[in-house]
Amino acid sequence: MAPAFRRDMLGTLLDGFHRYGDVVTYHFGPRWGPRAVSQNVVMAHHPDGIHEVFTTPRVFSRRTTGFQVLTEFIGAGLLTSDGEVWLRQRRTLQPLFTPRRVAGYTELMTAEAERVAADPTVAPGSTVDLHHLMQRYALRVVGRALFGDDVDEAIPQLQRLMPILSDLALARALQVVRAPLRWPTPRTRRITRERAAQYGIVDAIIARHADREPGAERDDMLSRLHTARDPETGQPLSTEEIRDQVLVFLLAGHETTAGALTFTLHLLGRYPEIQDRVAKGDADLVRAALLEGMRLYPPAYSTERLADVDTTIAGYQVPAGTRVMLSSFVTHRHPDFWPDPDRFDPDRFTGQHTRPRYAYFPFGGGPRSCIGEHFALLEATVLLRTLLARYRVEALDQRLRLAPMITLRPAEPVRAVLRPR
């Protein structure tokens, strides 16, 4: 199945679901061979099966190929760590992301949203690339939240690096046999070079932060990381852990939010009557449009776990050592829970509904649900309300080509015209 996944991962997953149902097994590598070069991957698509994988204690872990590769690229931060290390990090970082703490960033987000609306490149009637604009917005927000300062000088470098690193990481994760990074192959040398560039950018920003106003009282997230303590043991984060958390927040945090905003604005630009309702509506309707955008185009479109023991999913036997994948991109189109699933309809998220918990999981689920969910939703909602109050978005393309890398990205510029309201 590896060639089919490389050629069209999303199409292959949807086809497997429509053909075979809620639990599908894909074989990678030769039909017969040792586990090192031959393995089965089980996909679970029904909310009940997803609930089992996310919440069953001591059965599924993150010790998977995909997370091993991510650790090689972005270190052992909250996204990639596991077991006791993850639990300690989560306890330590959780107080930084409470709804009350996150609400304190509203003013910063509003200022950055106003900056986008007033950007000289957003001249009335001109064509813009929505993804480029949303990446800049999300990077500036997370940069200012992390460091109390803008990261303008790093933005072009990070925008160049992200698709390269994503492509390299996905290709490495799909390799049946992976050479250790210490082996000097052309692929590993490129990975090492690009990873060094990524860490160089982050280290330079951290160093600048350390040199600024010695002894002054600071209230940015990096300063809080330095003072954070595990509430149970009092243990601080190590210097390496702080660096890895910053890398996760800066790269993964901005990429997912930028994607959610890009796809939602594109959809609103295709459906002007819905856009006008959202622009004139209250915060709940704006949020509903965002949630529906993430239903159709979830930035974290898949995740995986490893079955540490023999278990079952939806009644099917799953041997220990099996990789289990969950795809929100597929489950968000499950017709049992989403009638006419390809239709853009924010009203799915207004009023009351009786869907199962894991019919919708853009931020993951269980104990390891995304710690930045409140931050991302507030950041995206502020931008949508600000931009739609000033401009009408007209999408120039009816369909977008998608690039499922580490996150779901548009494969090409997302063209739109912004016209004053």
C-alpha cells in the first residue's frame, strides 16, 4: 500500500472506508517478511473505535514510526513525548493554557488581526494568497505570545522550511526501512541540514529574548516556561525541554491555525450567502463556520498509536505491535453522522446536536488532546471576525489541491480577492 499512500493518501483512505467500512487493514512492505520490513496498519473510522483508541488506559501508546520521525525533527516536546515524561510535561504546561490565561492574549490577537486587515498587500480588489497571509498572522501571534516580541525576521525562513520539513518527515515515515540519521546518505544529510536550520532560527530568537532587558519582569510564554514547575514534584523543565516546547509551539502551533483559517476563508469565499450571514452574525456563528471548516479540512488530518498489548477495536482483534491510525479527514465525512458530508454548512455546529463525541476530533482526544485548543480557537475567531467585518472574500478557485504532510496544507496558493464591505 505504500505507493498508493504516497500517490494519494487521502483518496486511498476514503476509498478504503467506502469499500470496507469502519475498520480497515492496510499492508505495507512485502507480503511475507520480518516485521522490520513488513507490517499491517489498522485504520479505525467509527467514533466508537476512535474512543477506544484514545481513552483505553495502558493499551495504546505513541511509540509509533510517525512519532519517532517527528521526534527526530522537532525533539521530545509535548507533541512527541510519551509515558511518564509526557505526563510530567503536561502537568507542568497545563497552567499556561487555561481559558483564563489564553483570554489574556485577546488584545495581542486583535492587534495582529487588524494588522492583516490593514496590510498594504491586501489592497481592495487585488489578488492575495490566503495561506501566505494566514501563516504570517499565526506566526506573529505565536511569536509575540512566546517571546513578547515579533518574529518578522524569521517568518520568511520558517515559511520556506515548513513544507520542506513536512515533506521530508512524511517521506521518512512512509519508508519501510529507514537509515539512521547518523548514516551520511543524501536523504539523511538533507534532513540534518534542514533540521539544523530550523533549530538555528529558534535558538537565535531564544538568545535574543535572553539578552533583552536583563532583570525586567516579563509575562511572555517563554518566561513562564522557565518558571513553570511540575505541581506534584516541583521539577522544572530542562533547557533542552524548553527549547523543544518552543519549537512545537512555534512550528506546529502556527501551521495548524494557519491551515484552519485558510480553508475556512476559502470555503466562505465560495459561498457568499453563508459568508454574509457569518460576517453579520455573532461570535457563535463565526466559531461555527470555523468548526465546519475544520470538519472538511482538519489540519491534524490523521494521528497514530501503537497497540502495546493484544487488544480489540470494534470487535476486531488487533495484535500487540500493530500501528493503529485515526483520520479525522475520513471520520468527519462519515455519512452516519454527517448528512451530505461534503457540503459546507456551519449550521451543523449551531444549536443542539446528538453526535457521538468522536464523530469530530480536530484537536485529537482523550488525555492527549491538544493543549493549545483554546488558544487556536480564540486566535482564529478573532481573525475571522476582524477580516470579515472589513472585507468580502471572493475565492478564485472552486477546488483546492491538498498536500497531506505533517499537517494538511494547500498544495498551491489559495487565491482570493478581498473587496471592502
